[in-house]
Amino acid sequence: MQRFPILIVALVVSAAGNLPAELRSFTSTSGETMQMELIGHKITEDSLILKTEDGRELTGVDINLFAEGDREYIRKWMDETTPTLDYHFRYEVKTEKIDSTRNKIDSYKTVGASTTAYEVKMTNLSRDTVGPLKVAYVFFVDNFVDGGMTTSGQNREVQISGSLPIAGRLGFNHTATVQTKPTTLEMVDYDYGNLRERDRLAGIMLRVYDSGENLVNEFKSSEVSKKKWPGEEETKEGKVIIR
């Protein structure tokens, strides 16, 4: 069996992948043939990942090393195959106050409200260019003040969810900033007894999906690090004891 001398020199050999593929005879532009499997790509035509008949994985293969018929086959396969990308982000979270009001409504009580959102900066720390993406988020509000601007007497947790597209592509060290939908946080401040209650943002979690709707990364702020994604909480059905 003939080899691809120029091809082998140009490649980096890494551990074998686990994506299913089909062993196939490929021909180089100079007419040499080699049995290989297409197992991945990183969007661009010089980023193919192949596995040889003897199990070696070859990365960074350029489509232009192949004969025209194989190039047509590979391009069709790339169009139908989700890219093999590394999704690694740094997340920076802050709260963004959009506007606020504060009024003394009688001789002993001041009430206020602020329209506030979470702002999350996602920086791509992977060497792969990624995108487009979709970011789904859920954030939590500790609701201590009811709509009548009085203390509720107890915390009532509220969940607010949404999703946003990141239409462009993020290269290495590029940042996308995601701002959630705003929510109203109320406060009530009594002049006596140093009594003050206010609603508070209580943490955010995000899930990042690729263009094929595959979950590729997720994040939880420290306040909700032990929470399950809503809808995935474990339920306890109880037990039966027979004596």
C-alpha cells in the first residue's frame, strides 16, 4: 500500500479519537493512496482529523493534499458533520443597574426599586474559533420585598430564564458579553430600628450550545454552584418499609 510521504510529515500525531467513521481509500494529488478514516474537523479546510489503518490519529490535515474527487467527498462530509472543537471559556459576572428610584412615602418609610440585569463576559480560551453559539441562562432572585413595598417576612426565590444567540464567531481570547433580561429589585427602609429589606440577585447559571444544539459548555456562579439546572432536580419519592 502506498503512503502519503508529504502528508505524514505535515501532520501532528495524537491519541486516537473515538468518533465513528468509515475506513476509506484516499488518493493524494500525486496519485498515492492510503486507507484512512475521517473522524473530525475544526471548520476550516486545513483542520481535518483522520485516523490511519493502524490506529494513528492525524490532525491538521489540509484538504488540498487530496485528489479532486476526494476533496468533493470530504467537503460534503464536513457540511454534514459537527466540528470537533474545544470549548473553553473564562466567565466574568457582574450586575448591571439600568435605572433606579427611591422615594419617602411617609414619615417613617422609604421605598425604592432598581431595574437590574446580570452581565456575563465569555472569553474564548480555546485555540479553536467557535460559533455561532446559543447561550441559555437561568438566574435567581431572593425576593424579600413584596409588590406592596413591605417586607414579605420570608425569602421567596424567583427564577428568571432566557436565551440569546451569539451569531458571530469567537477566536482565541475574543469575548462575547451576554446581558440577561432585566428584573426589578425592590427595597423598603424603615427609619426606626435600622430595619431594611431588599430583593437580591442570588446567582446565575448558563449553558452554551453549538449550532447543532449540542451542549458544549456550562457555568454556575458561586452562589448556585450546588444547584441543579431547573427541571433536572432529583426528586425523592419516599420509601416503603415492611416489618
